[in-house]
Amino acid sequence: MIRFAACLAAALAVAACTSTHVSPVEVTRFVGDSPARLGSGTIAVRAAPGRTGDSLEFAAYQQAVAAELERLGYRVVPAEAAQSQVPGTSAGQVAELRVNRTIERPGGERSPVNVGVGAATGSYGSGVGLGVGIDLGAARPRDVVDTEMGLIIRDNATGAALWEGRARFSASADSDLADLQASATRLARALFSAFPGESGETIEVE
């Protein structure tokens, strides 16, 4: 009986060490003074100032955000439309996107995953400034991938912030949700759940 109990304890210990970790998505939103303007009209999704938006990795997050904006009622137009000066072709609003991914290794070591260094402060003081980086080739099964998405929706003509949000979660490197496309979809859905949300409130989305 004692031997059986010892074996069971050892098996449970191994299972605990090898179990896949996926956290809920932590979401915080800040709503500006004109909430009635949200969820309609034209909008372009582009990389935040100082960030590169021409990679395939960024495109995965850009497309996930665009899909959610369309679901909310926006008409998503190409990012180039944000710069158009031709009447009727410019985006009414712009969504500025930042993404950051880091790998946390056993023992607490954290390393960025091709992340652009430097931070920008969000319009509502939330400090959403993040880079973009995706290559997980160096990740090991027991590593934990932490992904955070930040987005600011602005009036394209004035630059005034209408809405700001950030969403983050962590998952074991061997989890399906650590995958680029899966993490982009999960974060975008959580970020826009019950849009626009309560300003300043932090929630968890499974």
C-alpha cells in the first residue's frame, strides 16, 4: 500500500510538471468621451507609430483585429487609406496596433521574442507601448509564452483617442494557444468582448 501511494505521488508530480498551462486573457479597456462614435464607419488597422507593420507575423494580429472590428459594425479599409487625402477614400478612424511576446523559462528568466525595444504611453496613461515579434523557434516545451496586444482607436482627422485596450495571456510553448494564429485570434476576441467595455475595468476572459 505504501509503495502504491509512493508511485501515485510520483506519477502526479510528473503530470504536474508536464501539464500544459494556459491562462485566462486579462483585458483592460479605456473609453473616451465619444463612445457613440465607436463601432461604425470606416477604420484602418495599422502598426502603432515606431513599429513595423510589414511582417507576416504582424499580419496575423492585424487580420484578427480587423475581423473583430468588422463583427462590431466597422467597415475595415486598407491601412494605406489612413493616409489618403482623396475625399471619400480616407479612413474615418484608425486602429493602432502593438504586440509583444516574451518567453519565460524555468527559473524565471525572461527573454523577448524579436521585440522592438522602446515603449510608448497610451492616451489614457495605460502605457501600452509594445513591439512586435513572433519567432518561437527557440522555445522549449516547458517555456511559457506571454503575449500582450495593445490597441488605440483614434479619430483619423484629429488624432484624438476614442478607445484604448490591452489584452494579455500566457501559455506553455507546447500549447496550441501559443501558436501565432491561435494567440492572435484569442487576444482579439477577448479584447473586443462586450465592446467597448467599462472604462478602466480589468476583466478575465476564458
